[in-house]
Amino acid sequence: MKVRLNVSGFDTHAVFPDSDVSLIHKPLVEKFTRLFKQRNERIVVFLCAPPGSGKSTLAAFWEYLSYKNPLLEPIQVLPFDGFHYPNEILDTNCIQRGGETISLRDIKGCYETFNLTELISKLKQLKISDPKWPYYDRNLHDPVDDAISVKNNIVVVEGNWLLLNEPVWNGLHELADFTIFVDTKPEYLEQRLVNRKVRGGTSLEDAQAFYQSSDSVNVDKVLSCSVPANLTLYMNQDGSFEIN
């Protein structure tokens, strides 16, 4: 199936194998509606996946499918990236890692560069109100507070660190009704991430260096240090999925 989706504010043309659509994606979207009808309250779904796996596009596709079927409850995607600390905070704060002092700006995207306290607060609000949700502006390269009005009864929160097995983070899954993890091989993601940097104007050499110093660290951390999800999808090299 070929579709045009709005992903992080940009129009994106995506292709999903028809077999995946019928065997995985449509049944999942239908499951979310059943959960809503059973519990009669807003349903919060976590989609956790490593960088470069296409999680934002996948979540947008589920949203698209929910609106194509009038029998389904519409999905709203809520991005995790809006909880980045602003650059002015990243520029003035450091962490200790491996005996070195590292600027948070240099590791932007790692879990330490996100506002976990604010994320927990917003996730709790989802069950009792219609909160405003932050958004990461990829033109400003900074978060924008209260940019998204949460209105739907089913929300899919998508991000890298939602199932992180670190103190405090490892309790986030208790704030979700259903959790999904995308597993894959790191080598499948390297070229995707390098190409994404190059498309953004970075030289190939710098993009490869950034992958080695930052992206690869995050990929390995997500894949090896996440708590079990209710459902694991395995992403093949061609972008198709299997249920594990």
C-alpha cells in the first residue's frame, strides 16, 4: 500500500507491504478500538523503537488506517521528541560518562536529554483530561510547549525511550494500556540514519562520524536495555515486519 502521510510536519510518501497491512497493521488498529470499547476511557499505546526504524511513519500509518474505517475509533499520534530539553539547557549542562564530562548538547537524543518529569506529568493527565502536548520543531531544532491539543480517545505515543530499563524510566509502561516494541538488527539502521543526516545537509563523512559517536549508542541502548512490551514487532532489512 502506497500512502502519503504527515510525519513530524513533513509530507512523506510511504510504502507498506500489503501482507503487513492485512496481517499486522489493520488488526492492531482494530485491537486499539476494542480496548477503548472495553475500558470506556482514553487508551494510551506506547510505540517504542530505536532511531531510524521509521516509528514515526509507522504511527502515522496507524492513524491513517483508523480514519479510513468509520467503524474504528480515530487514533492521534503524540510524539515523544517534544520532551527534549531546550537547547539553552543542553548547552549549559553536562553529565559524567565513562569518567568524562560530556555536554548534553553533544549527546542530544540520548535519554538524559529529555524531561522525564514533564513526560510523566503529561502521561498521567491523558487519563483525566485533554492536555496540551509539546512538539519538536525540526526547523527550530527545539521543542515547542503546548503545541498539540489532545482530543482523541486513542493516542499512540511514539519514541525511543518509552520502555527504557533505567530507574524511573522503567515504570513508564505502567502509564500505558498497551505497549509495542520494534526490534531489529543495528546494521539495518545504520544506513538509514546516515542517509537521514545527509538529506538534512550533513556531509557523508560527518554523518558517518555522528552515527558512530551518537546514533549507534542510542540504537544499541534501545535494543539491549528496554523492558518487555506487550507485543514485539521485528523489522526486516526491507522494512517489512514480523510479529515476534
